[in-house]
Amino acid sequence: MPFPGASTASRSGRSAARLARLLREQEVGSSNLPAPTTSFPTQSFDLYLAAFGALLVLCLASPSLARTPLPATYEVRRGDNLSLIAQRFGTTVAALKRDNSLRSDIIHVGDRISLKHPFARRSTRQLSWERPLRHPGPVLRPFGQYKAAGILMPRTGTELAAPVGTQLYAPATGVVRHSGPIEGIGHILIIEHAGDYATVLSPCDPASVRVTVGQAVLRGDPLARTAAPDEAGAKPFIHVELRRKDKAIPPDRMLR
């Protein structure tokens, strides 16, 4: 949810970081639902998904968050220049030079450029998407409400069939805000994008993760490979989630 005085640049970064932190700690704030103490249910995959969706909603509704903008770091690649980097990450050449103590526009491959306020000036019109996996399998569980044990629950993402070891890619230029395990879910990646967007991908094989928290990535960059689901006997899948301003929305734009 938006907060008074919060900048567009910092909201999605804080949202992604808050979601990661609260998921990691399994906090549910003041909700009347019981806090998880062990792990998500294993006897029913629908109940597992219900718990996952409910926990995401509760985490995002929590009032506790850091209100400072979150920086990022980008490693210079062949063909880069300060103008292109500034355009990709919604900042200015002047800001990049100031924040990195650069006396000229000259940069070199391998240089690490600090992005103090990524996406401060980048609009959604400049944001383009692609599939986080090259050849997605059929939809196993679609985005939206569904019934689990007779209870109407929100499914916050789309689950696609994906063999274990499927390569995952950044669906849009962004910043990695979380990479770590969540009990009952597996290793989860959260990426901040321009326009208050954030994507969530899980489960990932932790040994295959190629990015770190705070790393700026470009659309199409390899992130990790999929892992086997924690639920015994469940068909391998990838959970693809898209959020804007803390609200889960259909991830169709990156699955076309």
C-alpha cells in the first residue's frame, strides 16, 4: 500500500524487501489467523498453496517497513555507457557520476556502478517483459481465487509445469531484493522493477542461483534453475507472481 511521502522509486523496493523479510521470518502481524510455527501443510497441495497465498497477503498488509530507499549495484557490460545505464534504471548521468565519484563519463567493463535511487525517473511505458522461462509448460494452477478445503482463497500467482532444472530469466530489468529459503515453499527470488512492480519466482534451486540481493539485472539475464517442490509427490512447477503497489495482479504480460 502507498505511504504518505513515499516516493515512487522507493515503494516497490520497500515492498519487495518487506515481503522477503516478513516471509523469511513468517510474521503475520496482527491478523486473526494463527502464525505458522512449523511448516506449511504437507497433506494437501491445495492447502499448501492456500497457506502461501494467505501469508503473502498478510505480509504485504503489515504496517512495519523500512522507509528508506534501497540502493543497488550494476556491473558494467560491454557496450554500456552512463547514458544507457541511467536510462535503464531510471536515473540521470549526473546522479551516477555524483554517487560514484566519477570525474568523467568513462567507464570500463567490470566496473561496479552504485544506483542510489533506481527507477526514480523510469515510467511503466519504458518497461518491457518476457517469459521468465523459455518454454513454459501448461498452467497447473491459474491466478485468482479458488477453494481449498471449502474455503475461498486467493492464489497470488500462476503455477506452470516446469521440469526440475529449468532455467529462469529476469522477466524485466530490475533489482534483486530477496534471495533465500522460505520453509514449506523453497528458495524464493523477489525482483523489483520500475513502476512499483515486483516479481516473485519459486521454488529455485539454491545451488544454481546466479544473482545476489541488491544486484541490478537486465531483462533476460539468467537467475537460477527450478527446484523440486517441497510438497512430496507434487508435479514440478514454477510459481510466477507479479505485484504492483503491493497488490498481486495476473502475470499474463510476462507469460505471453
